[in-house]
Amino acid sequence: MEKDRNSFIFRLLSTLFVILAINFFLPRMMPGDPFSTTSADEVGEEIIVMTEEQRLYYLNYYGLDRPLYEQFLVYMKNLMTGDLGRSIYYKMPVSDVIMLHLPWTVLIVVGATVISTISGVILGTLSAKNRKKGSDRIMMTGLIAFAEIPSFLLGLILLLVFSVYLRLFPLAGAVTPFADYNGPAEQAWDILYHAFLPIVTLSLSQLTGVYLLTRNTLITVTTKDYIRTARAKGLGEKTVWIRHALRNALLPVVTRTGFMIGIMMGGVVLVESVFSYPGIGMTLRSAVVGRDYPLIQGILLVIAVSILVCNLLVDKIYGKLDPRVGI
Amino acid sequence: MSLLKINDLKCHYLTDADTVRAVDGISFEIGEGEILGIVGESGSGKTTVALGIMGLLPENTAISGEILYRDELISSLPESEMDRFRWKDIAIVFQNSLEVMNPVMKVGVQVTEPMIRHLGFSPEKARSKCADLFRTVGLDPKWMDSYPHQLSGGMRQRVLLAMALSCDPKFLILDEVTSALDAFTRKEIRDLLVALQKKNGYTMLMISHDITFVSSVASRIAVMYSGRVVETGPVRDILVSPRHPYTRGLVHSTPDIFVYKDLWGIPGDVPAGDEFKGCPFSPRCTQKIDICKDATPVLMPIGGGREIACHRGGIAGLLEARNLSFSYRLPDGEYLRAVDNVSLEVREGEVLAVVGQTGSGKSTLAHILANVIKPECGEVLFMDGNAGGGSYGNKVNGIQIVFQDPFSSTSNRFTVLDAVKEPLYINKIGSNGDRLQMVKNALELVRLPTTDNFLSKYCGELSGGQRQRVALARAMVMEPKLLIADEITSALDVSTSANVLRLLKGLQNRRGFAMIYISHDLSLTLKIADRIAVMNSGKIVEMGNSHDVMLSPYDEYTKRLVGSRIGLCCHNH
């Protein structure tokens, strides 16, 4: 047991180290540097073209002219003390920048996870119950076709329809600018109002996966002997389906949810960009454009760590749900 | 009044490719408090019957016929209506497997579930009854809080039993409850079932391929084959004298019944084709006639509460000898009664061993039966005498005999080909080309080479084992219905005789001919015989199933014969 634990921690640390190394070297392998940006992202943004002299000065100032391994060692050393470095673009600590934007991302990712899982499981169960009937066929075909639409395209369509034409939802942002709320309820409403379309887009991109997994696992599970046993006991359809079949079919869905959060952390970059939603996805995008190395590193690290944590949580939860595991 | 009645039940599984007739028209009744056993090999449709009664057959099953419980038709009830009967009236103990219980639910919860639903128990009350049930089936109630995978196979089987008993059902179906268990657990479960049945008077339907287990609990047995019942009757009668060839094969393949005999299964497989005509057992049957291919036999009463589905009325008699006597005249003018008023019967496909010490008249009897010598009085009827007295040795599908000493029964100066071909030649069977092929087939049967080189060898060049096989091939070339083997291994060494004997029994099992095996060697005889006749001074002193004769001989002479086996040094008592 003790040995297992040690090797687990060792594996976790080595995974983390590899991620850190990739996070560090990958941005630096891209052409350009933070001080040679020549394009402006938004209209009206001032383009500062630095002279070669200024550029070298800043490179020296941020220590970017030193050998890579030296920079890496410094980065690792600072990381040990919890220092993620300073953002070159925002001119403030990377951790502050992340803390500013992370909550928005967490909001839409968690929201999308909950919504897509619940609706996927419900649809999957309905589909499995009506297997080979019309409703199952329609749902299956529809959702599979739907899954083929990339999430950013879906986001664009939703944005055009609901925000541009129907004007039901805002075009951008996470809150109404300069809003004056009468109490927290109104603030919460405003936040949900802004988060709605991004959450829907992300949910829809994951829905089909959950749906298919639930449906197919349920169909497999219902052929198992224990379902026959439950039927024989005359427990009634509802009990058989929910207590016996669904309970077992949800096990792989739980595992999937862990992976799903990882996939969504990547997908969120595009979705946030479409909706100009100020989460870390959009921040990452602008950091990449601006070659803001410390910020890129910081955000990638947060994403990586959150995926690791999710997987860890899923393992723990799975162990609780399935008594056959981890004893 | 019958508790459960099944009328012409048919369950056909419809798949895209074909239709599997898992159950094809069976009918039976079970009276209150009765235990009926259904036996049959895997794929015979036993479990489908059980699932059919419970209404648990998959959706792609076409079901016809009726199932009546207390005169109420339950075979066509919708799922929700069927739930009224499930568990409270009819419960089933499933075959233990890892996934027969919900893997993520504690076993105690799974046992209490039906009580809460059907009996309206509170969870606490159900739990306390569950603990009682666990004690009843011999499980510590502490196991209630474990998951199925934490229990052993035997424990799971007990939980399944407790689960089935939870709502005090009237009718209990047991589906292969012991087949995955070791011998000790199997016996414990059996004793438990018997005790529970005595106490609570359950009506039971026991389904198993384990004929020993079923027969130790049930009072009546139905033997199923390929979706049909082929024989039914009281347990003891069926075990002692099975009347259907399939039942006999099943009984003979059971090591618990034939303790000494080598295991030989029934050759062939259950027919799988969906459009099968005729008797389903006919491809494996040793006594099939023309009608068996075309018409399916129906279950007919044959008296004694027994019913059988066979066009030939069950295992047919092949040879009957009545009151045979024969005396040799000794040089001093006295007569020696070698065979004294012997009557016996050989049925289709069976191996009858005649044992006795040297000089007891075995060989003389063999010679009379093979029509080599004529009896002084008495008669031998072969195939109901249809074959006509005297001529049955000269015909294909007749009687053939293989003698003790291959060195005198095959001529040194004959080639192998001539020796084997001789009976064909004498009896003018086939053209020359046919004969050569028949000889080759016969040699193949006895595992001898069929090369020209071997065919033209002289018998004198062969070893004892080879020569006995040539003698065997000479008998086989006539495709006998009855083979008489007279001490055929006594002139051979141990290893060769073991090979010849296994070859012979293998041939018998595959080709399905009947055999009279004459020997003084009781140990060898027990390996292959279905029935044994013990001869002493020209009389048959005891005759019966080989295990009965061996385990409980009643005749003094037989007891001596059984007791006269020399044990190995370490077996001395």
C-alpha cells in the first residue's frame, strides 16, 4: 500500500515535470518574441514598433537573452516558491491575471459538464429504452450528425441567431459593463445571462458523447444476467431500469466526465474567443499572439493541473461507486 | 391438482439468420409439493423452459402453447401483470455466475429488495428476515454487507437461494444450481435443498445436466433433447433401466453412476439446423429406422408412469437367447454341461460382458450365440428372429465374432488383404473393387495402415496386436450389429491389450453396434461394460448393471469373483 502510494506520487510528479518542460519550451520554439509583435489584435490598438535597441533592452530585462536551460532553472526555482512570474503584456503577476479570468472559465466548463452529462444520460436512457424504435433512431441520427459540427462553428451559429438576429443574448463579455446591481440575485442573473450561450455551445459539443456512451452501455448492461435476476424478482420496470441498469451503466459515464473536462479545457479557448468571453481561454489566445511566455506557461500549467486533478477525482469517485475497484 | 401445467410450449428464438427451436413442443405437469427434474445436455432447451415459466425470455422469442399456474394462464401476461406472480408465487434460483447479481449492490440489499416490494416490509424488517434467511442457507449474516464479487461461488449460490426463498414462494425453479460448485458444496446445497423442501413443502422444478444431482432430489425426471422431452418417468426406473437411447447415453456418460467404466460420451452433436425433420436424436441413434428420418416421435405412455418418444418404443432388443444348453461328451463317455439353460438378452447398442473363470462355459455360449455351434436345446433370436435362424452370421449387419487367439484365427499364409476380404468373398458381397475399398475402410477403423505394402503382408509377419486387429477388421468388414468378442485381449500383453480394448470400445461407441464381451478379467470388463452377466458352471448366476454387480453382488460366486482381484502390494487389507 505504502509502496503503491509512493509510486503513484512519483508518477504524478514526473508527469507534472514533463508538462512543465513542454509548457516552457513549446512557446519559445514559436517564431518571434514578446517584443517584436507587429500586428494589433483589435482595431484601434496602438502598435508599438520597438527599435532593435529597445528590444534587446527588454529581452535583457526579462532575462530572455540568457541560455534556455538557465531560464528553465530559474523558472523551476520560482515555481517552487509559488511564483509564476510576471506577465509581460499585463505587467502584473501571472497568478493575478489567471485568478482574474479563471473563475469565468470554471463557470462555463462546470456548467457545461453538468448540463451535458445530465441531459446526455437522460436522452441516452430514453433512447436505450426505446431501442430500435423511431424515437431512438431519430435521436441517434440527429445527435451524431450534430456532433460533427465543430464547437466554434456551432458557437458562431448560436451567436448569430440568438444574439445578432433575435437579440436574446449579449454579444460579448461575462457581465454587463458598468452595471449597477440591486443585490446579488440580479448579479447572478446577469452572469448566467452572459454565460448561457457559451455553456450551451460547450454542452452541445459534449452531449453526443455522453448520450452515445449512456445508450450503448445501457443496452449492454440490460443483457446482463443481473438485469434478468432483477426482472425475475418482479421489481417493476422502473426499479429495474434505474436501480439496476442505470446504476451500472453510469460507471463509464463518470470516467468519461473526467476526460471530458480535459477536452473542454482545450475547446474552451475557441468558444471563449467566439463569444469574447473573458476566461483563461481567451487570455491564453492573446498571450500566444503576444508571445507572453510567462502567461502562456502559467495558463497551460493551470489547465494541465486541473486535468490531473479531475482525473484524480474521477478515480476516487469511481472507487466509491464501483466496489470492485480499489480494494 | 397440478400446481403448474405446461401445454405444448414452444419457444423459438428468431435471429436475423435463422430460427433456433430452443423448446419445441413440450408438455408436463407438476403437482403440489412434487419435485420434477429436467435433465439434458447443454443446448437441450432446459433453461429456456425455466425462463419461459418466469416470463423472462428475450423479446425475439416466438412463444406458443400455454403455461398455467393454479389454472391461471400466465404465459401471455404482460410484464406488469407477471410481476404479481414473480417471487411471491414462483421464484427461481439462478445458476451462480459472477454477474448473476448486481455487482454494485450489497447482496443483503438485493435479497431484501423483493420483500420490500412484494410483502410491504419495512427495510428494517426485511433486513432482519434476510439475516434469518442467511442463517437458513448456512451463511453468516455478516456477509449481507458485502458485494457479490467478494463472495465465493458457493456463497453466492447460497445468497441466490436465500434470495429466492425471501418471499416464501410456492414454486421454486432451480436452474443448474450446482454445476459450478465443487463436490463438497454441491452436497451441502443438495442436503440443504432436501431439508428445506421437507420443511416447507416447496414444489420444485430442478433443471440440470447433472443427472446424479437431480436424481438425488427429484421424484420424477423428464429427459430433454433438442427442445423436446424424450423420456419421462420415476427417477429410479429411469436410472436403472433407461428406455430411450439418449437417456441411456446420458446415464452411461455419468461418472457417478458408472464408477468403474471409462467415460465415453454420446458421439455426435445436437442437431443445430432450424428445419429439422424427424426424430432429433436420429443422427446419433444406434437403432434408427427409416421412419426416424421423416417423422418426429411423440411422447407415449409405456406403463409404470413412464413415457417415451421413440419410434422403436425405446431401446430395442437385438438378440434374445432362450434356455440354451450344450454338453460336451468327455472321453470317458460322461457329458459335461458347458452351457446350462442360459437365457439372455442383448439390446441395441449395449455392451454386455460375460465374465466367469476358465471353464465356466463362456466361450461355448459365445460360439452358440455366434451360430458356430448348435445348441442342444433352446433358441437364439436375432432382431426378433427376422433374420432367420442360422443365417445371421453370413450377412452384412449381422453377428460377427472375434476369437481369443489371433494366431490361430488368422492363417499365417493369408495376406492381410485376403484375411480381411475372406468373409466378403465367401458371402459374395460386392465386386472386387468394392471389396478392396471395404477392406481398406475396415483397416482404417482398426487403425492399421492401408498401403499396398501392408495389404500384401502375410499375417505370419505381424505382431500379436496387429493380428488381433486384422481379426477385428475381418469382423468389421461385415458391419455387424452385434460383435462377440471372445477373450480377445487375453493373448496380448498389457499395453497391447489396453490399446486393442480402447480401440474396440471406441469403435463400438462411434458405430453404435452392440457387443458381447467375454472375459475372465473383471477389471478390464468393468472399463467397458454396461451390463455384466456372471457365469459359473454353465449357468448365469447373476446379471445386472455393471456398477450394481460390482458394488453389491448378491450371488456367492460373484462375491468371490469380485473379492478375488489381487490388489497391488500397497492395497493389501
